Amino acid sequence: MRRSRVFVLGLGLAAALVLGAAGVPGRASASGPRAATTTGPSDSSPAVALAAGPSGGWWLAHSDGGVTAGGSAGYLGSAGALHLAAALVGVFGTADRGGYWLLGRDGGIFTFGDAGFFGSTGAMTLAAPVVGMASTPDGLGYWLVAADGGIFTFGDAGFLGSTGAMHLNRPIVGMTPTPDGRGYWLVASDGGIFTFGDAAFLGSSGALALAAPVVGMASTPDGQGYRLVASDGGIFTFGDAAFLGSAAGSAPAPVVGMAPTTDGAGYWLASTDGTVLAYGSAAGSGPTGAAGGNGAVSLPPTPAGMRALPAGRLYGVTVDDIDLGSSAPVAAAAFGRMPTTRVVFDLGEPASYYADYLRQLQPHSYILGELLDSSDMPSTSLADEHARVASYLATLGNLVDIWEIGNEVNGNWTGPYTTGAAMVTDAYDQVAAAGKRSALTVFYNAGCGDGPGEPDPATYAQTYLPDRVRQGVDYVLASYYQTQCNNIAPSAATFTAFFQQMRSVFPAAAEGFGEIGLPDAVTAATQAQALSIIAYYYDLAIDLPYYVGGHFWWYYAEDALPQPGNAIWTAINAAILAEG
């Protein structure tokens, strides 16, 4: 919570947000916008791979050689009637989408449409099965990659390197070429990325504990980003690749691959049962809303030794002073739903000061512990922050459910951004090493930021936070005080777009509000305004599978306690019950 601040009307993030359909999957059926055609007994054979066809279409390959064409893609033939020496593992479209190659695990190649045959490994004895393929930009050559990272070149495809001689932690599962054909990426099942030629390393999930193995990869049209997809439908984005939605928690069967649209603004995911899900500009995308259209919330996994959080929203309030909030445990028990209480750990207090209070609160509330308020960042050194975090984790580690590693970190009152980011990173590293959940609160400054000197949240994160923080933090929460931002009340669509943007930067994080309220404690003169803010922000229809609400009314201790007969407490409780 900021203590004092000058606001200057500026473009901020609002100018950068482009509102449109959210990344919500729509199922592309076998009939599709055009009649899909299948050859071979593929209805009884699992789908194994997906390729983008002409604009708005795709081809789906099955292990027995059958091919399903969906959307605007035409059926060009299959290997379904052939006796295959090895099961199919891939389908790959030509550059003009006028044809496709089918690939067997023995490296056998089958060509259809304008796809040319330039050779195969079908007659070779391989050290490892072939798992992927990529064509050159002119379509006159292709690379094959085996599970050990061995590369086989045909036509005008040049050899640019391989992992065939390396010891891999996990097998290679696919490859994708750079736009100019002078490089390629290989991806392993743990999300490890290997670059060759002019392919740039833009990040990986190799150091993350994945819920499911990575099964595919696709680059953006300019080659400055790429996406990985896991078998549970989870999506990981790097570089300029935007997160447009995922099937994590909602895929009907294991996901086997992804195919990007030609404009890079969408993608399809395919699962073994033949279901194709579309996101962004991919044909078949559903209306703005949550993945699957059911509003189900997908929370980060529960770390070992920590109690599970509710499989839905966080119902947040903030206690910035435990003396004023002494009745918070009683009030928490009175809520219609179990709340999550942020407790602000004052800079001058040792961790032991809060232990008894948290023990009283814990049976009635989940606890988010704020390690360092934004107003205290300029006066805190990295060494002091490190010692403080270590002490609080050691003393309160079993009492706090979520550790707030940074608060309003992109605000211009927090001191030098490099210094602040170093403290955020150190706090994240310590919390992660302790096996605890982490949360980061950013300052939503669209329409009231202080010009180019104050970055929007996405720019701050991409400029100052290392990949491990962006990939690993569990919650990203937005602080927004309407009365300090030209009294702008952003719409649900605007915040939906903002949280989608945050998800593209923090691909594993649940999203929500970290602070709302008034800049000062409520008075008789401002009570009506406070009640209006509660009603508006708690009721925003943000239908994203990773949206958790939160809100965390800042001056809860001052405004809503003691609870009996208090209008603010009553309004918050009613809003929490209405959230569902």
C-alpha cells in the first residue's frame, strides 16, 4: 500500500492493451466448419499429432496412418490403408499449407498434396526412434529428429547441430525451425530447450517441477518466442509468445501436440481422443470466458507439508495492524466463506511478534504474509531484506499459507527498480527453497501511471525479474485504488485483458486483485463510496480459469472491525457470498 504519491495522467498500460476474444477453447468437431474427412480406422486409433492447415484449418494424424481434416483444411490422403512398419508419430504441413508429410517412428515419410519426398530413415537402423520433423522455408527439404536428439537432414536442409552425443536428462520430443530455416530448437520432455544455428534461447521449463511432460513446441512467426505444451494441456510461453489459454485441468484426454496459426495469435491443441481445442485466433475459439466455459478455477498445486487452499477463489481482507485487527480471528469465523487474511509484517517487528496472532487466526482463515510493504522498500537494503525473509520463514513458516514476496513492485515510490527486483528475487528464492507458496503484487497503473519512468506491470516483470521468478511465482495480484487513478473504474473486459497479459508473463500463476479500497480509512463521509467500490470490484465478471478474485480490502482492520453491526464488514461478507 502506497503512503504518498503524485499521479500524472498518462497512457500507461491502457494504450498497450488490445481487447479481443479471450483465449478460450472451442471444440472443433470432426465435422468442423467444413466436413472433416477421415481415412483408415482412425476412430479406433489414438490421435498422435496435429498440424496447421490453410487458414482456419488443421490436420490430425492417428497412429494407424489415418488423417482427419478439420476447419478449412482439405483432406489430401492418408496412410490408413497401408501396412505400416511403425506407428505414425507426426503430421507436418508444407509452407503454403498445400500438403503434408506423415512421419513414422522409424523415420518413414509419406507425402500428400504438394509435399515432396526427399528421403527418409525408414531403411536405417536407428539408435532411438524418430519423434519429430521440420521443413525448410521453401519446402524443398526437412530435418528429422530422434529421441536422443540425433538429426537427419534431407533435401536442402542443412545440418546445424544435434544432441546425439550429449547425455540428456529427458528424451527429445520435438523440434521447430526458425523462420529463415537457418536454425532450429529441440525440446525435451522436461521442457529443456536446445538451440542450433540462429535459434535463440528464450527460456525453458527444464528447471521446473512439471505436472506432466512436455509433448510439443511451436515458435512465433518472427522467431522471437515459442510455446511449449504439456500432456495435461498446460502451456508455457517464452519471448514474445503470448499466453492465449490452456487445457490444464480440462483436457478430455492426454494432449499430444499443438499447431500455431499463421499469424501467431492463436493455436490448436489436440488430445488422444481426437478432440481439437482452439485458442486465440484459431478457428473454433469460443466466446470470452474460462477454459471449457465452466468458470472452474485452476489453483497452483499444494506444496508438500502445506494445507490445501480452497479449489476456487481467495476471499481476501488485509490486516495492516494487528492491534487494530485484534478481533480479526473472531470476524473471520463469522464470514460465510473462509477468508484469506493478508497480515502486513511491519518493518520494525521481529517475526516472533506475529506468532501468537497467526495461531489464533489460522483455524478461521488462510493467511497471506506480506514480507515487505512497498512503502518500506526504499529504506531497506538487500542484506536486511534477506535476513528478514530468512527469519520470518524460520519462525512463521508453518503458519503462513502464501508469502507475498513483493508489494506494488512497479510503483515509482519503491526506489530503484533494480534494487527492488533484487529483493523480490531473493525473497522468491528463499520462499521457493523452503517449499512454500509465493505471491507478487503489482501496481495496476493504466490511466494514471507516471509516464515512461514508471513501467506497467508486464514491462517491469520482463525487464527486471529473472525467468525463474516469472515462471515460478504462484500468484500475481493487482493493486488498484480507483480514487487515486482519476476515478477510472475499468470494465471487466479491461481487467480480463490485463490478467491475460499477466498470465502470458507469469504462465504458472493464478491471478487476482491484491489490494482495493480507499487511500485512507473509511469515514462517515466516505462510507458510501467504499460500499460502492466493494460492490463493483467483487462483482466483476472475470471468467478466466486462473482468476481467483482476492481483492484484499486494505484498511479492513480500521474499516470493518469490530465486526458486529459494521456496514463495511457486512458488505464484504455479502460480496464474498455472491462471488460463489
